[in-house]
Amino acid sequence: MDWVNGILKLSSFFAVTIGILVLFVGRRLNKMFAPLREFSIPEPVTGGILFSVLIATVYVVTDIEIEFDLMARDVLLVYFFTTIGINASLKDLLKGGIPLVVLLAITIGYMLVQNFTGISVAAMFGLDSAVGMLGGSVSLIGGHGTAIAWAPRISEGFGISNAMEIGIACATFGLILASLMGGPIAKFLITRYDLKPDHKEQLDVGVADESQNGNGAISGFDFLDAIFAIHICAILGFILNEVIAELGLQLPLFVTCLFAGIVITNLIPDAYPRISGTKWPSRKPAIALIADVSLGTFLAMSLMSMQLWTLVDLAGPIFAILGAQFIVAIVVNIFIVFPVMGKSYDAAVVCSGFGGISLGSTPTAMANMSAVSQRYGNSHQAFIIVPLVCAFFIDLANALIIPYFLANF
């Protein structure tokens, strides 16, 4: 903990501790207020938004800025996506092949619509089309990372001095809207079409109540075995990431760790002897528990650390752009994604995830699907195809779409 020029800087230890507190508060609030449960608002979203407002209030009243070291948060993201890879079997990937391609095609088409929407609303305010791009796939589907990467180039190329602030503002408010969108959309579709899972599946993220109450309880060695498997996959993912970087392609570490988990899971035979004396922990409750904890804490830390006071001066045009983007995302989700994906329970869960990636980020999509799955039942197909689309293919598509729009519109 350090105090520098009116900024209270909290280390990773304090950041994780407060992140856990945020989760507890979100869980308590969701239990207290039925609408939060009914619309499957993720617990880290409930707590994270509350804490970000409280921290902003502290800044406004006392002029004290609170800044978190988020290094541990990024480790949690690697943990989470590695668990998704460990749970993915080749059989499921082949089964999800067509839905994966369909969802990818819809998502790429939506990215084009998102950019046209941002450019059109920006034009209504007499703003440069590049501002519309900052309110399009640069910051929304692209998220904070893409916004930060492209803002300097847009600032220099189009003379938009506050491009970074606009991009971060859109990404931040988009994250909030995405966190609040997925659950209600899934509830609407599930209720309207009376949808149920085809069969009961073990949760990909989180554990069922019977596991928590002692039936099929997780032992300490089960937990350590899952951690060990995650670390093995993460090591391979790190090596793979370095090799890919040497070839000139930059991918987030969590993407290569996801693929490392898939590769190892599908190459290890069931009867392969392991030092732990057990089978590879694919789809074991310990893996699902670690996925739940790491995702929840990551998202809680992401939301609680938002500096909302930096966004006030950009409110007008940005809210107009985000309002239009929000409406477009809902329409695309309900009238395109859901019917094209088959009008099934799996499609409804995919829609909750699409609501997350359309305006937010991959972790937001996963948190939305986790909240829906824990309330209504799991959809393993959704947990396979959504992260593959939004954790890998979207970044590649966006890398081509953004420069094309900047050059031609």
C-alpha cells in the first residue's frame, strides 16, 4: 500500500482481498433482491458496480484516487480459460463445429453493423467517423485492450486528441451494459419458449448445491490435482504464446492457454498413469469450482477498479452511441442469434454469452452464461463455442475490420 500524490495505490494482495469482498457483497445483494436473481445478474457484476460507484464517491468527496495493482487479476483470467480448455473434448468440438462456424459468421456480420452504427450516430453529432469507430468494434467487441492499442493511432491519424478517453469510456460503459444484458435476454427467451436443457449436465463453471453440501464433496487432493493440471497447461500455453510471438502474431496469453488445455485433454488417454493416481481432471467438480472462483474474482476486480469519474465529461455523444449499440445488440441477439442457433435452450445460453461479447468482453460473456447455467441448467455446447469465437477469432477479425473502416469511412 503506497500513498503517492493523492493516489492510494493498493498492491495485488489488497486488490484480490477486496475482490473477494466484492464477490461476497454481490452474493448477499443477489440473495436480498429477487430481481437480481430472476434476471441472472452475475454476482461479481452486482458487487463490482456497487464498489466502483463507492470508490468514485470517495474521489468526488475527498479527492483521493484509489488505484489497484491488477497483475493477479490477469493470472485469474489465465486460470479460467485454461479450465475451459481442460473441459473441452474433441468429440464436443466436432459436435460444435457447425454452430461454431454459424456463430462466428453472425459475430463478424454484427461487428460490421456495430461499426456502421457507431459511425452513423457520431455523424449525427457532427463528429469524425473515427469517433464512431471508437464507439464500435474498437472498444465494444474489442474491449479495453483493443481500445488502448488503437487509440494512439486514431489520435495521431485523425487529430482526435481525446481518442484514448473516448475509447476507454465506451469500453467501460459497454462492459456494464453487457454485464446487465445477457441474463435478462436469456430469461426472456427461456420463459417465452418454455426452454429446458435436453439433459442434465455437470456445470462447467461452479458446482451444484449437492457438491457444496457434502455429496460428491471436493477433497484437498482433488483441488490440488486440478491446480496442477491447470499449471501444466498454462506452461505449455506460455511456450506456445512465445513461439507464436516469434512468428509475428500477437495473441493474449489466455488464448494459447485455452488451446493448450484442449490439446492436452484430448491427447492424454483415460488410462494414462498420473502421479496423483487419478484420471485427468476434465469436467471434475474441482475444475468447475476453480473456474467459478477465478472468473468471479477476475470480473469483480475488473468492475471495482473502473474509474468512473474520468468518464463524466464524455457523457453526451458517448451515451447516444452506446444507447444505439445497446438496442442493436438486443435486436441482433433475439431476432438473429437465437433463431439461427436453433431456438433451443443451448441457443438461449449462447445468447446470454453473445450479450456479453457484443458490448463487453470474453469474461463478461462467460459470467453471463455461468449465471444463467447455475439458475436454469448447464449448456456445455455454449461453453465450448462462445469462448472459441470471442477469445480467438474475434481478435483476428477485428484486426482486419478496424483498419478497413478507418481507411474507407
